[in-house]
Amino acid sequence: MVSVPENLTKLYYSIGEVAEMFGLSNSLLRYWEGEFPELKPGKNSKGDRKFTVKDIEVVVQIHNLVKERGFTIEGAKKELKDLQTRKKKIAPIVKKLKGIKKELLAIREKL
């Protein structure tokens, strides 16, 4: 499975840099941008796309679904939407668990 490269140190990456990371063409990334509302890189005053690490994480998800798991574009759209719905549902639970962990670590420090 392709993952976000660990050596990402810049705030913004060009479309060419992102395409090279995943072995994709610039035109495919532009196509995905039009098909997946989750992928919305910013643009500078010249109109050049500027991808953040968050945008690259979305590219990883799309790449995994389409290129590795064989989803159609429509299937990948549905899967990404379902994933976002699941994340929203579990977000309060994760927040609560993080709070409990913080409390337990504080108790451990006192022992």
C-alpha cells in the first residue's frame, strides 16, 4: 500500500512533485481533483496547484482505492464518503478516550 512519504518537509508541493511521489500523471491528479470533493489543493496567483500534506493524504486514499484495490471512481467516491461519515461518528469517542488516557498518564506520574 502506498503511504504518505515520511520526508515531507515543505508546506506546499506542486502537482508535478505529487504526481512523481505516486507514479501518476499530472492530468490524472487534475481529473481526480474534479471527481473527488475531498481533494481540493489550493492555487497560487498564477493558478498553480499547491498540495498540502493533508491533500497528499487524500491522494494516498484515492490511490489506494482506485489503483491498488480496483475500485471504480464511483465506488471510490462512495467509500471515501462512507469513511468520512465513520470518522465523524467516532470522533467524540476518540476525543473521550484521549482525555481518559491523559488522566491515566497524570495519575501514573503521581504514583
